[in-house]
Amino acid sequence: MSDDPRYDLEAVDRLPFSTPEKSRRYQTDHYRGAVGLNWYRTDPTLQFIMAYYLQPDELSVLEPHLENVGELMGGRVARWAEETDRNPPRLERYDRWGHDISQVVMPESFTRAKRAVLDAQQALRADARAAKVSSGLALFASNYLLNQADIGMGCALGTGGGMVQSLVSAYAPADVAEYVLGKFASGEWAGETAQLLTERTGGSDLGALETTARRSGDAWVLNGFKWFASNCTGQAFVVLAKPEGAPDNSRGVANFLVLRTRRDGSRNGVRVRRLKDKLGTRSVASGEVEFVDAEAFLLSGEPSRDAGPSDGKGLGRMMELTNAARLGIALFGLANARRALVESLCYARQREAFGSALIDKPLMRRKLAELIVDVEAAQAMVFDGTGAVNHRQPKGLRQRIAVPVTKLKVCRLGITAASDAIEIHGGNGYIETWPVARILRDAQVNTIWEGPDNILCLDVRRGIEQTRAHEPLLARMRDAVSVADDGGDGGETTALVARRIEDLDAAITAWTKLDGAVAEARLFPLAQFMGDVYAGALLIEQAAWERQTCAGARKALVAALFARRYLADPGPLRGIDADTDEALQRFDELANGALRLQHR
């Protein structure tokens, strides 16, 4: 055997009729993909976002932690996620005496990953607190990195925690609030919460639920059946139920806190019937939960004459909190798309066909360029949705209507990007031992969690009709493009986006004049239009900052390519007659700015 390590291959790669040069094509070392990379250091776009929002002194404190998180997520957590997907949680319904214990047994790979993630995030918080800087945006970025490894873990750690604490601190009895909030403060209940809304009768129609509640002293007793609970391992649940005497409609719905253990220390009436055999996100233990005389605590204000024992705002209060959670689901979709992009770039750079690497083929460059631009547009929307201030804007504003619009656009991208990644990998992509099949399985749920496209569109309608929420969003877009210079194309991209903002304003006005069914049917293209213009405006704002701070022009290229694809009139020939293609001419700049590979 040759001493040259290139020829020291597995037997299957040293076919008798093969030459060393041909055997080199089969070396599996070439196809390691994203796992093993530091996902922060290799992501110039995330580094850009952190520098865009954080002051230098803040970045100096937080970036070392993001580098550590990037190493963790791209290494151990990503490998543990693959193991958990193959060996998901299981339910032990009964003990050896036949008692219902409803115990969910989590695989060791999940438990180890969860502990590592929580430790890394706790270290980030502690250093930020000591330096007196906010950790919020860095934690959001760390979740973005985590979600690239496993959105199931992201769901388990994020499901309902903020919602439970918010409602408990406002409405729960003092002794219950002290106990529950103490568990969260100690970190003991991190990832141990869930919201239980969905029933067989309702789905998104939460007003049709059948779980009932009756008063019992200073507490309540719940009986009913929830068809889907995202995190059955939780210790604290926010549950929608109808109190006795409440009307059988959405105003009769109230929020309740249910704990796994009663106040007297006995096991509560919470039973897990079975775990769901899901398409993806297998690492989070989702299942069917039954309440049998379960002790519960009402999470609402004074009783309402129209709503019976509750204040009639339970469903609305839940929806407000759910809308905040939608940004987290959009982050899942963005992370799916980013992981699909990284896997695609890694594979295309190494796979050779017809005499050269895939990444050198013009059609492959077209697909990859579009994917790069789409991911960065989605990233701009999701991070803007946090309400964080950037270097130019002294005030951060949460755009309420932007959240459903962002989720609609970004979660769909997570699916299409994963599908593209499978196509780029060819037959290998369809095989579960390669990484992209799981990305597609996981990504599909994001369009369902916290409301599918149609429900998001209805939320857009409510925002327009009830609070004119489109007006601050339009103002945000106009402000974003107001700082742009010519962008290297004579201001063509900025002028295009500025025109489309006014077109969007006119489209919203025209939509408000439509009747009934037609207006509802047009909500989907209207929401898509909002998302496209919103993303284009944010990319222009980022491009202006890049030019001003480091004389860079890459983000302006991304903005121009996005605007031409989604906002420009393609003309009768759909641009096919154009004799130049900037995406091809500057592809290396695009790709290197999306993924900076390191030696490993």
C-alpha cells in the first residue's frame, strides 16, 4: 500500500479496476458537511448581524461566547441531535404495579445536549451581567445556532417558558407564583414547560375546545383531552379550558396553569396517552395529554359578565403571547434554511461531475446564489423582528404585523431550502444517513406551529382593520430606504424598493375596499407582498451601513439581487434577454460571504 495518505482508503474505495485518481473521488473525508465546523466563525452573515446591532464594547464581551456556542452547536450538539433523531424519546405509561406514571424517558444524547446548551447560555448571561450589557440579542443568536443543529431541542427549551412566567406572575395565587417563579429562577425548569391548546375538535379553532374547568376552593379542577402537546416532559403547562358557566364560544375560553405535581406533593391528574410518531422534530417529546381532575389555577383577571367566571380575555391573551412565540418559530425556519445552505455549499464545493466541481456549474451557481440571497433576506426580517436597535436607529420598534408576515415567508423558505439541498445532494440527499433529509422533515412543522399560513393571514387582517398596524410597518420600510446612497448601481435598487413601498401602501388601501370572501382570499398575496418589500428595505438599510463602516459592497449586491427577483417587473421576456448576470459574475463574493470555511 502506498505511504501517501490519499491512497490509504477503505476497501470499498480501492476497487481493483480503479486508479488512485479515480479512488480519490470516493474519499468520504471530502463530504463531512457542516458538522465539525464552528458555526459562528464560518458564518460571516451572523457576524455581520452582531456587528450591525451591537456596540463594539458589547460585541467584545459577547462574541467570545458566540464563538464557543458555534463550536458547541456545530460539534457535539449536532452529533447528539443525529443520535436523538435515530433514538427518540419513549413513553413508560405504567409502573410494574400497573399504576399510570406517564413517564417520558429522554435519550441520553438529548439530556447531554440540553445540559451543554444551558451551561453555555448561562455562561453568556453571567458575563453579560457582569459587564452590564444586555444578553438578549446574543442569546437569540445562540438559539439560531442551536436550531441549525436541532429545532426540536429549540422547541423543548423555548416552548411556553416566557408565557408561563408572564401569566403566573400576573395572575397565579401568591404561593403558587413564588414556587413556580423560583423554579425558573434556579434554572431547574428550563425547557420544562408547554402550552396545551389543540384538541381533536378544534385545531386552530380554539373556541371549539371541550376541556372543562370547575372551581374547587382557591383552585380549579380540569378534565379534558389535548390532542397535541409539544413538550410532554414539562413540569408546568398553560392550558386553555372553559370554566363551568362560561359561554360556549371564544369568550368563554380561559387560561389555566397546571403543574405536574399538586400543591400537597401528590401526583397531579396529568396523563400522557401516547407520544406522537412525527415526521420530524423527534427530539421533542410531543404527545396526547389527558387531564383527570387535575389541579389547576386560573390565569386571568376579574370575572366578566359576558364570559362567566373568567374575564373573557383568555384566548386573546394567549394569542398575544403566541404572536411573540411566532418569531421563535420563524427563527426555526431561518435556521433550517441556513443549515440547508451550508450543507449545499459544502457538498457542491467537493462533488465533481462532468470534469469539474458542482459549484463551478452555471446552473448550480444560479440555485446557490438564490438560496444565499433568500437566507440573508430572511435573516434581516427575523432579527429586525426582535426590536433590537442597530447603529443607525436609537430606538427599537417591534412591528406587530411584521411577525406573522415574517413567519409566513421564512418558514416556507425553510422547507424550500431543505428541498433544494436534497436536490443538490442528488440521491445521497434522499438518504437518512446524509444530513439534509432530516432538515426537510424538521422544517415542515414550522408552517404549522403557532399558526399555518392562513391563520397568519387572518392575523394580518386583524392588524390592518383593528389597529392599523400596517402604518408603522410602512414607516419602518420608508425609514430603512431613506439612508441609502446609490449602492453602486446609481440608486436603482433603492429607487425600485422605494416605489414598491408606495405600491404596497396603495395595495393595502385597495384591499380594504374589497368585499368578504374576495378580501379574505387576497390576504395571502398581500402578506407575501408585505414580506418581499419589508425584506428588500431592510437589506438596503444593511447595505448602507456596510458601505459607511467598512466600504463593503456585498450586502448591496444581495439587496440588488433580491429586489430584481421579487420586486422588479421581469418584462415580457422575463429577463432572459439580459446579456449579463451579476450573480454569476460575483458568485465567489456571494458564496465566500455566506460561508467562510476553515481547516479541520
